[in-house]
Amino acid sequence: MLTKKDLTAIQKDLSQFDRARERVLDLSRAATRMASSSILEIHRGDLKAANSTLEQAEKTLQEIEKLSVDAPELRSSNGVIVAFQEYVEAITLRKVAQNEGIVSIAESGADHRSYVLGLLDAVGEFRRMALNSLRKGDVGKAEKLLDAMEGIYDDLQTLEHTSIVPTFRVKMDAARRIIETTRGDVVTEVRRFSLEQALDRLGKKIEKC
């Protein structure tokens, strides 16, 4: 039979782990919500609010890291992976919106799984931003966003052994479709813009005659 001392020690460890697990779960949900909110703020052009929200999300993720020191398995739980994935998506969108390039894995603080999946999720947000730019007549910005989308896809396409990253191939296929559709939208708008400029020049020539 187990000694009372051993049973007490086991129960103590289990209770501590359960409390940490519940806390990490709550923090993961909060970080995911904050990252999602910051994405909406970025699309609205409110970068000040987005920066504040992302700062809170970062602090929340750091708290998760601290709680995971004594229980490393918590760091690899699905909720934590999703939280970091959403955070990577948000900070990538912010950097691109500010013409600062793509966030690095070191800057994100995420593991490789959350990082690559977050980048792929950002492709959809780039399309949304590109369409908003096209509606505003900013074709140049839309072209830059398309370049960023293609850059992420092309770079991740070079990776091997990606079968160990759940949903990677599904997200890559989705990103490819998004990029192809966005490329068509941008090309159509560029042609329309070029035609308008040509007609405008023609009209000015006719007026001078």
C-alpha cells in the first residue's frame, strides 16, 4: 500500500497542476480574444488601439510561459498553440500594415508550429486589407500586400517534413487559392486603372485639338 505521505504529495502535485492548467486555459482564451480584437483594430486603421491590445496579449502569453516552466506539457496544449498562432497572425498583419516586413519567429516568441500556421492565417487578412486598398484606389498598396502573401507562401513551400505540423497542408492549399484570387483582383484593377489613365490622356489630347 502507498504511504499517506506519498498520497499527500501526489495529491498536492495533481492539485497544483490542475490549477495551473485551468489558469493557462483561461489565459489562452484571453490572449486569443485580444489578438483577434487587434486584427479588427488594424483593419479599421486604429494602430494605436491595436498596439495597446497586442501589448496586453503579449503580457498574457508571457504569463502562460511562466506557468509552463514547472509544467512544460501545458505549453504544447491546443489552447496555447492557438493563442500564439492568433498572436503571430496579428503582429504579422501589423508589421505589414506599417511596411515593416514579416515578423520573425524570435520576435513572435512562438514555437515553429504556431509561427508557420499564424503566418498562413495572416494571408487571409492580407487579402482583406488588399481589397480595402483596391476599393480606396490604392493599387500600389494592394500590390505590396500581394507580394507579401506570395512571399510567405513561396518561403513555406520550401519546408520539408511539414506533415508533422497539423493542418499545415490544408492552410497552404487555402493560402494558394486566396493568393490566386487576390492576384486576379489586383491584375483586373491595375488594367482598369491603366485604361482610365489612357482614356484621360486621350481626352486631354482631343481637347487640345
